[in-house]
Amino acid sequence: MAEQRQIIIEQPVPPDRPLGSSSPSNAKAIFAASPIHRGELTDEERKTFYQNTVLDGTVSGGNGVNLFDPNFPDSPDLTEVETGGGGLPSSPYTPNLTSPGPGSINPADMPAYEGELPNPDQKVLFGTGQGGLVSPQKTSKEIARASLGNYISGRSYLGSDGRI
């Protein structure tokens, strides 16, 4: 995230116009029909649009995805993940680690993984933050609470890095 405020729509007017600077009055005269110069697009309007449309809104019919909700309301609960053979994962945290066997590339031929997996109850770390054992069902709800301007540098949400 940027440490300094970035220009969205409204440019600061330089106190003295040194060489190479823009002239807001000339830009307004040249592009009088622009929604920026008519006051239709402002920093506050763009922030509100972004919050309502991108962060809180549901996108339909865009870029090959029929429906997308940035709040991920149907995020999986890892405690309900079915594991085993036939292409199912070895654990809620790992894909099936077996091979379908000689001559096959069909995931349905994969046996259940019988090897040793890290025990999540022993708080084995998978990744960073909360150890990678937290379910997307919980994290998506926390991330969905974020709003424009209320971000925490280096974290998805308060506590996501394993600290408070």
C-alpha cells in the first residue's frame, strides 16, 4: 500500500507554475466537456464508487466470470473437506500426494495417501500469519469487513498475521 496519498481525480494546483507543470485552467478550457471538469467525477465520488462497486458489490457478466462476489460468501470450511483417494485431497491443506500409478494419468485412479501428514492439532505452521490452518470461511468474513481507507499495512485484517 502506498505510504503517500496518490492523485485520484483532483490535482493539487502548484503555487507557482514552474516549467513543465500543468495548468488546471488550460486543461479545463481544452476539455470543457470532461466529466472531471463538469464536477461529475471527484475524489469522493470515485472512492464511493470503488467501495460500493468493487469492495462491496457483486460483479456480474464481466471478464469471463458470470458472477463474482468479492466477499466470498461461499468460502469453504476446511473442517468439511472430504479426503481420500480418487482425486480427493490428502488433507484439507494438501492435494493428494499419490500417483495414479503406471500407465494412468486419471485422478480417479489415485489411491488415498497413507503417508505421514503434519498434524494440525500440533499447530504445525503451514505458511505465515495464523499458521495457514485457519479456514477460508473465517478469513473471508474478516477480509470482507475492510473498507477503503481502513487498511492495516502488512495485514489482511486485525489478527491475520497471528498477532493482535
